[in-house]
Amino acid sequence: MTGRRDGTRTSEDPPSPRLRADARRNVEKLRDAAREIFLREGLETPLEDIARRAGVSIGTLYNRFGSRAELIDQAVADVAAQRLVALAGLVDQAHGPWARFAAFVWGTCEMQAADRAFNDVVARRYADAPRLRAICDDNLVVGDDLMRTAQASGVLRHDVTRDDLYRLFRSIAALIRDGEPDDGWRRHLEYFLDGLRTGGPTAR
């Protein structure tokens, strides 16, 4: 028996449709608020700020998502994936193996500088978010393919590895996070690319 004759509910009653609808709305509000705040302020934003922006309690946030990493995955992963798809389109427009490799590296770093959340994503500051981890892995695979093509054509040093690309993106992320001005991280990146190219300084 799941109810009383007076119409009140017992703990055995199934949740009401209204409760389920309220829960869905809370999830959507939290996801939207997290996306807005993470993209503006980065992935370390206090979760209390997100709950407040969504108009719910911090307890509701944890009940619906469980952890910061889960909320990040739900709120940011699709945005990061879309931006990397756009980057792939720009890379495809470049002519020649070096130009495509350089376009990939510059494009990734430009997105890091423009978006604090993406900067944290590329640096893998929350490596326990599985969807974001997979997106970063896929991006490095793309970079590795471009790198190998450039190496095969003789325009890129043969000893460069995927790990070098990962370290580059992490170092650029740190410069951006520390408030380095644009000309600071750009100079760092230019020197890095100049050191990789076999035919002399890189041309942008």
C-alpha cells in the first residue's frame, strides 16, 4: 500500500510528475548557469556562485550532478567540441603541411586566450571529467597527425612528439592564467614554432 485514505503520500509512493519536472528544470538551470559562468570565469569558479545564479541551493547542485567534474562535463564539453570542430575547418583552409600544423597550434592557443574555460580544458585541470578528457585526447590526435605529415614532408623536426604539443598547450595555459599579456604568450609560441621548423623562422 503506497498511500493513506486521507490522500497524503507515504515513502513508498512513486515521485510525482511535478517533482520530476522540477528536477529537470533544476538540472537545466544549473547547466545553463554553469556554462555561462565557467566560460566567463574559468572552471575553478565557486560552485556556490553557480547555484546562486541558477536560483537553487548548493545541496541541489550536488544532488543533481554529484561533483564539479560532472557539472563541467555536462556544461562545457559540447562547447569545447564545437570550438575544436571550427578550428578543424580553419586548419583545412591552410595550404601545405607546415601551414596546417602552425594553424592548428595557433588556433588552439588563440582559443585558450579567448576563453578561460577552454584554457582550463586544454590544460586538463580537471582530468577526471571523462567527456572533456576524450575531447582533449582527440584534439591531440589531430595535432599528432598534422605533426607527422609535416615531419614526413621535411618541414618539421623529426624528434617532436605529441607530448611536446601537450606541454606547449599547458605552458601557454599557465601564461594566460597568470595574466600574461597577449604579446607575452604569442612571443613564447613564436619562439617554440621557430625552434621546430627546419626551414627557418615560421611565417604566419
